[in-house]
Amino acid sequence: MKVERNVYREDHEQFRTSVRRFMERECAPHQEEWNQAGIVSREVWRKAGKEGLLCVTLPTEYGGGGGDFGHSAIIAEEMASAGISISFGLHSDIVAPYIARLGTEEQKRKWLPGICAGEQILAVAITEPGGGSDVKALRTTAVREGDEYVINGSKTFISNGFISDLVVVVVKTDPAAGAKGVSLLLVETNRAGFRRGRKLDKVGMHSQDTAELFFDNVRVPVGNRLGEEGKGFIYLMQELPQERFIIAVSAAARLERLLEQTIDYVKDRRAFNQTVWDFQNTKFKLADVKAQAVALRTLVDYYLGEHMRRRLTVEEAAIAKLYSTETLWKCIDEMVQLHGGYGYMLEYPIARAFVDNRVSRVYGGTNEVMRELISRKL
């Protein structure tokens, strides 16, 4: 699907070529293997680090790429287009920025080089059993004892939960203070009292390991705190717009690629002595999908330009996340139908997309939360 795009510079497009080649060479041949295993290899993380595909926006002095969000967006687009399911974006564009922005110089020099190299894999632990999207209601506590915090509690639905080496854990340092009692702690996964629970059996995104995490009197030094005590909720709200927008970036690219694949399929597949493409219903359905894909691309590229200028608001990120994921899901359902029975077979990209992308309306904050955020500005 050809839509003229003006948001990227020449260096962005040169970077895209490198990213695409990496996905074709190092990821696509192994994706099904990773789906079956329920986890990706650590080797591909190290290869991505070596190729400069992790933490591309972080300063070069810590091992990052020194680029801007446009470089991150290209990685997200190419992964989505190729159907690659690895949590590079979570690691590089959601968790690492907490350390880069809030960390002390000592923390950054201690952890960021390994993170950028793919030697230390990141996760963020926010959601708790029964807690859902309500961050203020979390129950995991961190009690200060001298120069240490003692953490007790549990987390669930944690992406990279099994493979991670370092986790940003959202805790209550003052349970009586509500949002003002939330803090962020860096927890190494080899600490005593830390335990991974079962690897969760998800509907889709099978290669992205998701786990329960348990903290039983886990002790971390005060030096592992990110930013100020009690400011964790504010920090989360500052970073969440980028997390939500990266979901929109992926959704737009994925929809475009799925439309191309569906057009190819219906022009080849025959039924009742003609191709599926020859039916007027097929043309009309795909015309609707294209119109929505073009609208989504226009919206995402506008907001991408705004975010590259650091002007994307919480409301705009919510709009992008809501519209992109609702549009993607509706269009995938239509395109599954055009594949007939084969649309339900996981060997076909449309079926894999069907199971992988239902969660996009849930993670990053449910779309009901997005509607709440948008309605506050009406």
C-alpha cells in the first residue's frame, strides 16, 4: 500500500534497510521455533545489540544509538511488517528510558551498557493479580530498613518475565499515601527471595514470554531506587504516552502489510470458478480496509512528527492507541473472513495476526482507560 510519507529523514530510511535485513536474516527464520518454545533466544538479543538495534535513542556514551524516536519507530514498523514478536520495544523504548531519565550517573554507567548490548534484558513490573490498570491500588510493598528496601508482593502479566535480568518494579513505599506513596525500584532477578512463577499460556504473542513474579523479603539497596521516593506514579504517567504510541506505530504498519497479503491471497484463491477477488463483496470489504489503513497511517504519522518534536500529549497518545488498535482489530476480523477456513490456520499470517493482536486493545492501558483519558478533555 503506497502512501507518501514525509515524517522520516534520509538517515531514518537508511536505518530501515539495516533493520529489515536483520529481521529477514536473524528473526523470521526462527519465529515459529520461538512461538513453539514460548520464548526467544538470548542470542538474538545479543545480535540485536551488536547491530545497534537496541536502545537506539539512548546516548552513545552509555552504548546507545544516539538517535531519535524516528529510529525506534522504524524498528517497530519493520518488526510489525515482518510478523516478528520480540519485546525489543518494551526493553528499549519503555523500560530503558526510565533508567536513562531518572537514573543517577552511577546507575546509568552500571546498567545501561549491558542493556544496550542485549546482555541484560529488561522488564517492568506494574500489574498485580486483581489490580488490572489501577496503578494506585497496587499492593506490593517496599519497606525501608536502613540502607535497604525489603520488597514483598507479586506481579502478573509481566512481559520478558522469564528472560529478564533486571526489572523496574513499581512498589508502595507508603501504602497510606495513595498515588503519592508509589516508588520505582530496580531489582536484579538473581536476588534472594525473587522468584518467577509459571510462564503464562497466552492466546497469542507466544514467543514473548510472560510470567508471574514473586517477591518474598527481597532486599535491594536504596541505591537501586529510580528517582525520588513517592514520585513513582508521576514518573509512570510521564513515560506511558510513549508506550501507548509505540503500540499505534506497530498497528499501522501491521495493518498495511496484512492488507497487502490479503489482496495477494484473494487474487490467487479460487471459488465458484472465479477468484475470490472477482466477487464484489471482496472488493468492497478491502476498499473499506484500505480507507481505514490510510486514515490510520495519516493519524500515526502526524503524531509521530509531534512526538519526534517532543510535543505528543497524554490525550493524543491515548487517541492514537485507541483508534489504531480498534481499527486494526476490526480490519483483521474482516480479512480473516476473506481467507475462509484458511484464515483460521496459524500457518497463514492473518491467523497469527488474529491471535497476536487481540491483546493490543488491552496492554499499555485498556482501551476503556484510553476513552477515560480522552473524555477528560472533551
